[in-house]
Amino acid sequence: MTDEDKALLETIGVRFRAKRNDLYYSLRDLSHLTGISTGTLNGIEKGKDLTLTNFLTLCRSLQIQPTVFFQHDIVFNSPYSLPPDAQERISLSKKLDDLVYHSDFFHSARRVSEVLAHLGIDKSQSNKFSVYLSNYCEEGALVYQQHGNYKTYRKKR
């Protein structure tokens, strides 16, 4: 968990505690209203143990709109990065989407080897790309025709 997330959870916990105190509820009272144990409520008020389910339950029980907690935009930066194979898969998917949806490349029938050559990808990836292209066929973006031991793919007319 990032320091920013910890600080946000602590702020949320403080606000929940302040609202509970404004309503003169004890932890036990709030536990009866929410079904959340007093130990968990205590942790939430200290900035720990907050699940989305508990967050929404507390908002409803304490009559707090969730938007009150998120007045400012959050910074979009994941604490971890994707592994290289996932990054490569995403990059290839984007390139293939561009070919299928945003170009005239598939206006004529194409073999997998032609797709690989166009994208500058090694032929060892042909089985994987056959699966990718078959998925586009299932979605209805492409159609294929079997020619002996290979297929050609083109846009649906």
C-alpha cells in the first residue's frame, strides 16, 4: 500500500469516527447498526481494515455520501508494474486492433504469416496469432477461409 493510500484511509477513518461521535453512537451502537464487529470498526477508524463493502455500509449507516471522501482526483499510478510478457501482449493486442479496426489491411484476405511480417513479429508467434485472429472472427470483425493447412482472414463484407 502506498503512503498516499494509507493517508487517505486514515482520513476516511477520522471522518467516520467524527460522524459517529456527532451522532453520539458508541462503537457498539454502530456495530449493531452495521453488523461490523467493534474491533473492525476500531481498525477502520484508525485507517486500517477498510473494505469497499464496509465503506458503503458505514456511509449508509452514518448517512454520509461517499463523494464526501473523494473531493479531489486521485493520482493514477499503480504501485507495481506489469510483467514484461503482459506488456508485450498488450502492445501486440493494440497493434492488432489497429490493423483490424482502423486500417484497410484486412480488406483483402491475409495469412497469419503476412500479419506477422506486417507487424515485424517473429514467425514463431504464428500459433498465438492464429488464436488472436480466431477471436476476431468470433467477435464478427473478421471472417476466415480454410485453404488446406492454413487459413486466410479478411474483414467481413
